[in-house]
Amino acid sequence: MTPANFDFHCHSIVSDGLLPPQVVARRAAANGVDLWALTDHDDMGGLAEARATAEEVGMRFVNGVEISIEWRGTPIHIVGLGFDAANPDLVNGLHDLRQGRVERAQRMGDALAAIGIPGVYEGALCFVTNPNLISRAHFARYLVSIGIARDVPGVFQHYLTPGKPGYVDHQWVTLETAVQWINGAGGVAVVAHPGRYKMSGADMRRFLDDFKDAGGCGIEVTCGSHSPDHVLHFARLARHYEFHASRGSDFHGPEESYVDLGKLPQLPEDLKPVWRLVV
């Protein structure tokens, strides 16, 4: 059966989402999603619950994860889809990534203390549901709670993006390593929300060249943070590189998302949808 509405990018409390996996699954189904992937950051801990709930509500499910990488000094996210979640290289690699997140978070807390905002690391921990994973979103929620900014996007804009006082560099895995983990586990590697990266057009093409050379074969064309112009632009790049196109809301919760689960525009009709590779 051809899916009418697939959503291959969203988060739960296993990483930096606001809802448990089963609640995200039920919300997706209620919104008309018929093929769904949970893609928590660097963690697969919610997949079993997500799959069980998806099956219960009659929605097809695909294993997913969003892996943090670094390419030429730029942090980028790669979504993995349709992989074997028991693959040892993938399991161990993601474990090491999560350990690195803790060390980065402590340095972020030090950086914010240095500009007169103490105790942010400890405060962010109060917003963490999964003790194995802390992210910038948890820092942002704490900073909003103490009145530093009005909302989470405002915290990111002023404190937590490259060049801002609460951002610290971190050595994530390489593009080649992340794609190798995904492909080695029988999955498909997809560039997440390419419109969000601060890259020139030439750098984006260099990155996509490297991504394709590494074995990547998908790109998010329609996603929550993409404008109509982004959709047109990345559709052109998908055609040029012969990538399969993905579609994902990047849903984190009702109050913190660009768009709700399953509420995205459809992909341009001539593109090859990535679900063909994973179902």
C-alpha cells in the first residue's frame, strides 16, 4: 500500500521531545500519519515502545534515529531510517555519542556561568527525562523558565548557536562514520533539515558531494523548518544528486514545533520518496 502521509522526523522524551514515544505515536496516527518513524537524537531507546503503539493503532513504523555529526567544523544532523536497531556498531557508536553530550553540557554550563548565568547545567538536568541524554533544548527550556528569554527559539538565537556565549564546540562523529553506521545496519542515511545550516550554496554542494560519496542517498525536502523556497531549492538538489526525498515535521511537542506531526505539504510529485527504500 502506498502511504498517503508519511512523517520520518520527530522526537520524544527519549531525547529532547516533550512527549513519551507512545503519545507521539498516537498523535501521529490521530493526525492521519500512516507511515511513521521516531528519530530521537543519538538514542534508540524509544523505538520498541513506538513500534508497539504504532502497530496497536494500525500505523506502519520504521526505525529511526538522528545522529549528530560534524563536517568541516559545521554541526549537521543525519537521519537514519529502516536499520537494524540491534546492530553492534550502531548501538556502541550512539552510546559513545551520548557520553560526549554530557561533557559538552557541562562546558556549556561553565560558559553561561562565565557571562553571569550560573547553575544552568544543574537547572537543565531538571528538564531531562532520559538520564543518558542532555541537549541544548534542555538548556533552552531551563533558561526560559528563569526568564532569560521568552521562548526556546529566542534562547537558541541569543545563547546556544555558533558564535553565541553558551555555545561550545564539540567533536561529533564524522559524516563518513555516521553513514557507515547506518548503512552497516541495513538502513538509509538522510540529510536532516538542510535549510537550517549556515552554509553557502557552494558549501552545501560540497557537503552533498561528500554525503553521496560516503553512501548517503536521501535528503529532507519537506520539513517543519523549511519555507516554500527551501522546498523548491532542495527538490532541485534532490533531482541533481538523484537522492530520495524525505518528509518530516521535526516535531518536539505542541508548544515547540514548527508544524504538527503529519501536517506538512506533500513532496513534489516527481521526486523519489525515501519510503520506497525502507518499506
